[in-house]
Amino acid sequence: MNAKTENAPIHVCIATGQNAANFIPLQQYAAEEVWILETPSMKVSATNLALALRSNGRCIERKPLDDSSPAALTRSAEEMATQLDGRHVVLHATGGTKLMVLALRDELRYIETGDGRLDIVYADTQRQQVDWLGDAPRSEAMADVIDLKTILLLQGYRIEGDNRHQSALERARASERAGITRMLGDGASKYGSFLSALASRGNRACAEQARERDLWQRFDYAPGGAAAKLLLKAADAGLLRWDEDLELQFADTDAAAYFAGGWIEEYALLKLSGSFEPERFSSNLQVKSTEHGVPNELDAMAVHRNRALVIECKTGRQDNAAAALYKLAQLRNQLGGSVATALYLSAQPLKPEQLERAHDYRIEVLHAEEVAKLPKWLCDWKER
């Protein structure tokens, strides 16, 4: 633990399941000394908050808070008030129950009868505002202080891998086919069910262990119009071979995987990279719980103004959309917390009942021709 600066206030917060509400004001006001009060049920959350705070070099102490009864809670608050006598204390009122906050406030206010001072701060993450009570009551705009790594730490996860860990060859391939990626995404409405047909051929090629003859795939009909133009452009880019008939040959399994669904993830990454700073977004993330070591995978995630955005990308037919939507809702809650947003990005249209399911799960959807609206959607989301 670092040595604290003389006369610096000590910040007292209650560990909660929504760690961002504690972390934001601690970071915004450069808290040097922090007490994290943890009830028996919030030990894991307190661990996660301490990990995120220690990465910024603070003096952190974790203190037990007995909430087994009102009497026990009062005793805990009295003990803390005795230890803090004569100090300038900032009580963070965002975490914990109302009873905990009231008990702490009632006991800590007695430090002001001596040389101490008590301020109370509340972080309103919904309104992006920090409210103060004490000698100078005021409201201040909430600073944008959380990046992708930090929000995952606060939620109890660490990054095991992402697009930044790709090989130089993988990055080069994605860059070379960026024009095709934009063509697919910006023109998704032109291709209709052909994108699903192309994705299924790509999946077959990947599933067959990529023997040379398995890279050949056959359509039920010869593509024409916009689909034909797309295949010709892809052929010019070296991603496949197509002689304007029923058959095509993918250049390799990487190209097959790209058309099987990887393109929409690369499209999302292209648009995210134009909207967010590098430390605020990533794609193809593999994250693992710091408590259980349970891994999770997600297509893309971004952070802006202390809020997370979790994106799921789909290319083929949406027969299993209900399961995918449920998984996305769970990931949003686990990785982003209470103010996170989930976006389902699908090259194929969703059925009315699937859209209703998404609405029930509080998931926003861009599907079919709406995929091209992703850049504007991202700008609008950042302004919310």
C-alpha cells in the first residue's frame, strides 16, 4: 500500500454488486486512501473493487461490516467512527442498503464535533452526475474514467485474449479484405438471403477439415445481381474463385470462416475503431471470471462515459436467435453491470417474435438492411 498524503481525506465506501458506482467518484476525485466496507455477502465484490483501485496505486483497506442485525450494524459504525475521529471523511452513499448508509452517517457525523469533517457523495450513474452533501452541497458532471479493462475488473473478469492478440498475418488479412467487409456491411440490404446461403457454404468448408476438394461448394442457383458483383469483387481480392456458375472455391479455410460469419465481426470492429479510443473497445474477446475461472466469449465490447456496450454478431439464419439473445442478455449483465447496453447485429432479418424477445431482454437490434446503420447507431449511443 502506498503512503497516504498528509491531511488527504479518507474515502469510505460500501462494497456493492455495482462496483462502478463506487469506483467512478474515487477515480474522479483522485482518492488516495480508501476503506472498502464489506459484508459477508459482498467479499467477492470488495475483492474486485480493490483490484481495480490498486491498479491505480492507492492505499486500500478492506474492513468487515456486520449487517446481521441493526444493533450489529450500529456497533460496526461506532467502531469505524472512533477510528476515524479527527479525519476528513468522504462517505460514499451509493453502495450498500439504506440502513447501512444511515447507520454510518449517524455515527460518522460525530467526528465533526471535534477536528473531523464529514462529506457525503452519491454517484448517479443513470444521470451521469455526482452529488455532494456537506459544507458545500453541489452536483457535478460525472467524469469518463472507466476503460474496457477496468470495467471488466470491476465486474470480476479479466481479459484472456482479444483482437489485439491476433498474429500479424491475421491482422494483415483483415486489413486486405476491409473493402469487401465494408461492401458486405454497408450493402447488407442488397443481398437478402444470399448472405445466409454464402455463410452456410463457408460453414461447410470449415466443417470438412479443409481438404482441398472441400473448399469447393455449390449453390442451389447461380447468384446474380448484387450477389454476383460481391462474388466477383471477392474473387478479385483473392478470397475465392468463382466462374459465374453454381460452384465457388474458397481460397482457404480462413476465407471460408470469413464468409461463414467472421465478416460481420470485422465490420463491427471497423466501425468501433472509428468511434472509440483503442483502450475503450475490442472484439473477439475471451474473458475469464477472477472468482471461478469460468471463460466467456463475446464478439465485441466498448465503453464510453462509464457505460459498457456488448455486441453479438450473426450472419446466417436466425433459427436459434432466442438462445443467442438470452446469452447476450446474460453477458451484458455479467460484464457490463446495470447501465450496460446490448446490441444484436444480424445480417439476416429477425422474426417478429424474436424481436419481441429482444425487447423483453432489453436488447437493441440492427438486422438485415439496418446493419448499415451501425455507425450512426454508435454515435447516437455515445450521446445518450
